[in-house]
Amino acid sequence: IEKTLKSKDFLWVNQKYIEKTKMIYLQ
């Protein structure tokens, strides 16, 4: 699955996941 994803798309999804994780910990 990772191979089908573009590098930019993978980084974008990873960034969004990090942002959500940070928000959860900050709450």
C-alpha cells in the first residue's frame, strides 16, 4: 500500500496524523 502512495501524499497524511495526535495530548 505504501508503494502506491506518493511521497508527498504520505508526508501530508503523516503530518495530519501528527497534528491530530498533538491536539489529543494537549487536551
